[in-house]
Amino acid sequence: MNKHILIADDDKNFLLLFKSLFKVRRSTSTGEDKFIIKTFEDGPPLLEYLKTQYRHSKRIPLCILDMKMPLMNGMDVAREIRDVDQDIIIIFITAYSTEESKTIIENLKQNIYYMSKPFNREEIYCLVDSLIKGWNKNLQLKESEEKYRQLFASSEELVEKRTAELKMINEQLVKEITERRQVEKSLRESEERYKHITNTITDYIYTVYVQDGKPFKTIHGTSCVAVTGYTVEEFNKDSYLWLKMVHEEDLRSVKDYAERIFLETNLKPIEHRIIHKDGSIRWVRNTPVLYYDKEGLLQSYDGIVQDITERKQAEEALHERLALEELTKIISNHFINLPLSELDREINCALKSIGEFVGVDRCFLSIYSNVLTKIEYTYDWYNERFKPGPGIIFFEPYSWVLEKLRRFEHFYVPRVSALPSEISKEKEIWEKAGINSILIIPLKLSNDFIVYFGFISEQTEKNWKEEDIKLIKIMGEIFIHVLERKQAEEELKKYRDRLEYLVEERTAELTETSKRLVRSKRLAATGQLAASIAHEINSPLQAITVLLSTLKNKYKDEKELTENLDCLKVAFNSIRDTVKNLLDLNRPGKERKQKLNVNTIIENTFSLLRSYLNQYNVKVNLSLSSEIPFIIASPQQLSQVFMNLINNAVEAMRSSFKTKEEVAGEIFIKTEFKTDNLIIEFADTGPGISEEDIYHIFDPFYTKNKLMGMGVGLTICHGIIEEHKGTIEAKNFSGGGAVFTITLPVMVSEKK
């Protein structure tokens, strides 16, 4: 411990008095360094010695100066001492009045003490001893803080190195954190300087005298009121006042420490909380200095009580901020490469971690439309005590809140109960909901949505610092990046699904077109073959028909021969009809097209086939829409198609017929108008079409298990409908039976 003291006084008797004072008192103590006293009869020699020591890096903790000396007065010497070392403690020995002494201290600001002549030897010794020990403690504290700063700087380099490995999403975060740390470092340095200046004002010294191993008298310095709020008189009146001030959570440790003073010789300072007279909680640091007699018995101890509240608050704030920064990094890293299916769940988990860390009752992300009229989605966490209200209650009818958020300014109410009377309505509603504090941070999500990152405290009032709000905003930006990524991936999935649908749809269209093209080519080839065959058959058929007519006229009296000739003629007429059907495969209908109503054609066809249908007990159900428009078509060709479809349905159901009295089957005919198309459906209750046949039923000459016919009827129907720019399709009903659907286009002029 550095216990050098420089004393300047032109009175040699006083110099001898000081030497003997510190030498004599030294003999009553054990285990401590000696005071090193250097005396001077004027100021200049003291200054020269001080500068020499300082050049050799030897610091002097304390100087005692007489105010009046021959060459330099004490005030001038003190000023030059301050120019050499700002931290030297100066004690004036003066005969000036108290007011003059206060003026001296005001001029030199800090670490200035004075004692009036004549002085109490015990008092000056205690003061010098306590001040030198305090000076050494401060020196050790500064050295420890310097080591901490160096360690903190090396840690910073490691953090920055690791942070550089993050993706671009974290770059802005690192920049903000670095800037904030620089500000915090400057703040800590400013706080240390402020603490150093105010310590001499707020610290106070006390002395406890011990008798028979127990304290029996305590003297408090006058500065006690600055630390505790209580005066010396109040302490003298209540000997237990100090213990009564101790915070209940620290009372046990303070009592234990007081007992250890009588058992241990080398005690470290104790830090604990007290309740100030104004009701506030203060942190203090109590540093005792023990004095023993020759037998090693404790005689007394001095103490310095320092108010360290601001330091503690700064340390707690720094620790909380560093922890919040670490939580921000963890959340940011966690969302990297997280699958889309897990994003919603992990956002809610992150809100829970943030809410519990900052100590609020509710933490949420609400996504609104850009005009704030519709809430799209909410991620929400609230603790078990919180009673969730009806969503976000901050927008309507509170236009002042809405305008603030639209400007992307955060909305913060630290204490709802302190809101002014001008907004009493909002205050009443929020208090009724049990809300004490509100923080809402607006964030932009693309051009269509706004996200509100909110915190609500119900049980306690939550105080947010600007630095904390900035860090919370960075957290919100992390969520914005996550939501933007989610939107992009969902949009990509939507486009991918749409593309797959379009590909499948187009593939189906191409497949159907390919089938139609193959069918058309097959039909064209078949028609050409049929035309060639018909040409070869028609010529001899015509000659045979003429010859049969001639023979019939020549032998008309021979009945048996005439009947045989009629049979031959019927057979040749059948051959002629077959040839005509073959020719129809390769030539478009020459029938004149005209304006007609399809319902009329269906009803006429049904009338023609009524007796045929009754013969086989087939019931026909007509469901013809009265809303269908007229179309331009060939009535003969459409009637041929309808008749063919009805005949095919009857033939398909004949296998299930039993007697003529019972209804063997039903045919359902339906018409309707849909989106510029006329839809005609023919359905039956027969066995349906096999999977093998359904893909070939429109192929020419394709017939299977038919009682009669050559398999070109549906091929002709297909050609007629295509010639009318329509389509015909076949499928099976799930309950049985076949359905043929004809689609004919309706032009705008036809609709009118």
C-alpha cells in the first residue's frame, strides 16, 4: 500500500508534530505498512520533490499544506499540485473561517479537505488514514477496470470474428450492436468519471469504538445525509438506524459481516442495498479499516461508505443489454435454413423466449393490411397470468395512435395511469383491460402489409430505454426477414402448383387432341376405302337392280318367282343402304343447315321412335331447358345422331329385358345452356361401356357383342358433330349405365 505523505508548513513545530503523530499511531497497529512522511518548510521544495517522483512513475497519494507560507501560499501550491496529478488528495491546515474554506474547496473542486487550527490529533489521523486507504482502493479499482477493458476488447474481437460468419441478414444487426457498444463504452467512461467526481461528495466516513469486544459508540461523518438521507443527529438518536435501513434481502449478510469484523483481520469491502430516507433503494459499498492494540484486541474501526447505485444500475443494464444481444443472435441464427413447415411454430417459440426474457405479460406480431383495416394473421404469446383481450385495441378509435404508427414511429406508454386527461377515454379502456405499459413497434412487410411488434405489461410497469427499443426493433427486422422468406416460399409453391396444374391440363388437352387426330386420320382412311368399295359395288348393283325389275315385270304371273325376286330386291336394297353409310364416312353432310331449336329435333325423334321404345318397354325421361338459344345446324343430321344414340341405348339394355309388361330400362335426355355452349346428354340404365371399349367406340367398324350393324354408327355421329364444330364424349355413370355428352358451340348472333 502506498502511504507516502508530503507536508509543507513554515512552522517547524507543526512538522515535528505531524511526524510524531503518525509515528506514534503506527506503533499501535499491527500488520500494516508504515507511513512515509516527507516534510518541507515551503511550497516550492515540495513541488520540486513531487515532480521528480512523478517523473519516476512514483505517485503521491496525499499532501498536507499550510495556507500561509513565505514563498507560496497553500492555494497556489495546491493548483500546481493539481497540474501534476489530478488524483492527489489535499488537506489544508488553516485558521480561516468555514466560509473561506468552502471557497477554497469550490475553487479546486475535488479531493480537498480542510482542518482548522488548532485541530484534533485523533481526528486528523483517522481522516488521513481513511483517505489514503480509499486512494489506494480507487487505484486498485482503476487497474482492475483497465484489465477488464482489455479482456472485454479481446472478447469483442472474438465476437466480431464469429459474427462475420453470419449471412447478410445479420450484417445490419452487427453494425447496430457495434455502434451501440461504442456508445455504451463512452457511457461507462463518462459514468466512471462522474462517479470519481461525486465520490468525494457522496462518500462519508464513520468510526466505531469497541469496548470489551462490543461496539459502544459510533461517530458518523456529516456527509451521511448525502448517502442515506438521514442526518448525524438522527443516527445518534437511534443506534440501530443503520441496520433498519438495510434491505431485507441483504440484512442477513450484513449482520454476518458485522460479526466477522470481530473475528477476522483482513476483510474485503461489502456491497449491499439500503432503503434511503426518501424510500428509494440505494447500493452502498462499506470498506472498514480495523485498529488493534498491542495485545491484538480490536479497539476501533473506521469505515468509508460509498454510494455505488449508479455503477450497479449501469452494470445491470449492461448485463441485460449484452444478454438481449446474445438472445437476438440466437434467434437470428435459429431461423437460418429452417424449413417452411416449422416457421410458424418457431416464431411463436421465439416470441415466448423474448417475452419471458424482457419480463412482459404479452408479446405478439400482428400482420395488418396496408390500410390497417384488416388483420391478416397474428403470432401471439402471453403468460398464464395474462387475460387476453379482443386482439389489438390500439387503432380505432384512437387516431393519434394510428397516425403515429403510420409514420413508422414506435408507440410507447410507460405508465397508463400517468396518461394526461386529454386522452382519458383510452386511459379508461386500457386500465379496465388491466394494462400498465404498452410498446408497439411498426415494421414494413412488402408493399401490402404492416407488422406490429408489440409488448404489453399487465402486472408491472415496464420501462424501456431507447437503446433497448432499438435492439427490439432489430429483433423485429429478423422476424420481417423470416416472414418475407415465408411469403416468397409460399408464393413459389403456389406458382409451382399452378404450373403443375397447367402442365397436367395441357397434357390432357394434347392427349385428347392426339386421340382426335388419330381418329380423324383413321376415319379419313376408312372413308377413302369405303368410297373405293362403294364405287366397285354400286355399278354392278345398279345393273342387278334393273335386271330384277325387268324379270319381275316379265314373269309377274308366276307368284313364287315374283316373291323370290322381291326377297332379292330387299337384300339388294340393304346392300345399297350399307354402301350409302360407307360413303357418308368420307363426305360431309350436304343437307342444308338452318336455324333450329334442338329441343324440337329431340321431341320429333322421340315421336318417330315411340312405338319402337314401347315394344321393348323403354321409358324416356326428357329434361329439356326452355332457356337454350336457337342454333344453325342440319336438322336431318342431328336427328340421325339422336336416333343412333337412342337405338344404341335400347340395344345395350335389351339383354336385361324379361317381359314386355315391365319397364326394362330408362333413357334420360337433358339439354342446357352453359357459357356459350349447348349441352345435350343421353344417359341410359344399361350395363355401361367396358373400359376396353370406351376408348374405341368412335372408331369405324369397331363392334363387339352387337346383335346387328357393322360398327360405323357412332363413327358417323362423331363426324356429324365435328362437322358442326362440336364434340361428343362417352363415359360411364358411377351407378351404372352410359352417358353420351354432345357439346355444340353457340355464336353471339345465335344467342341473340
